[in-house]
Amino acid sequence: MHTRVDDELDVTEWLLQAADDPARARAEWQTMDVALLRCGVHFSAIRAPAGVVFAVARSEDRVRVNEYLAAALHGGPVFVDRQSGWYYFLVPSGACASWRVPDTVWLGADSYLGVPHPSIDSSQCLARSSWCVAPDRPEAVCQADAVAQTVNLGRFLLAGARETDDV
């Protein structure tokens, strides 16, 4: 029987494959809860501002935002860096070499990303970075087009809110 702990270990090992030095990444997770991983091999990432995510989720409440993202992205992995105000969506590597969605950044080959340990979720309020939707299995990623739709809807809602505020 495969348990949640087994799944977390499998995901941890998969993420560690993106580390230049897996032993160092493990140590970083143990001491800082975040490890520096290379994008572009096993996954890439899309970075989007919290304001866009809050707009599309129609809430700044962590639980509601997480629930929205899990549903909109079909369980694809997303984490937040609360200190910087950025959300990171793990996507297939190379899926969008021509990514051009305003207000976002594509992190592909030659990019590094501080990724929280798979056990760090949003219930851990003191963690700088935490998973909104943790990967539930190795190679689990968001579909890039679903991320684009989510971000573009958030941008649209923000623009509408700004127009209403200006009236």
C-alpha cells in the first residue's frame, strides 16, 4: 500500500533530481525549508504576482486561494513566496519557450528557483515559502495553458477593478 508519506518521499526524490548537488539541497531543506533547484530539466516555472492570483481567486484568504488554484489547475503544483509576493507554478520544462503573458516570468533552462520542501504547506504560517498545492506525485505539473488562462483572468479582473475605482 502506497501512503501519503511514500508519495511525499517520491516527490522529494523527483525534486532533488533538479538540484546540482542533491545532498546540499537536502541540507538546505533541513535548515532553511527551501532548496535551490534548477529549472528547465524536470520542470520549469511561471512566476506571477500575488495581486493577480488574489484577483482571480477573488480572495486573499490562504485557504480560499489554495482551493481555487487546486481546482483551476487540476491539482497542479503551486507555491508562494510570501515575503516577495510571488506565486510559482511548476509546468513542463520547455512547454512554453515562447511564453509571453504580461506580468509573469517564465523560468526555464539556466534559471534557479528556491523551492520549499514538499511537506511545507500553507498551514505553516512562519515559513517564507509554502505549497499552495503540493505535487502529489513525481512529474506532476500544471498545464501551461491553464496557468495562462488563470493569470489572464486575474489580470482582466484587476483591470476591471481599477476602472471601477477610477469612476
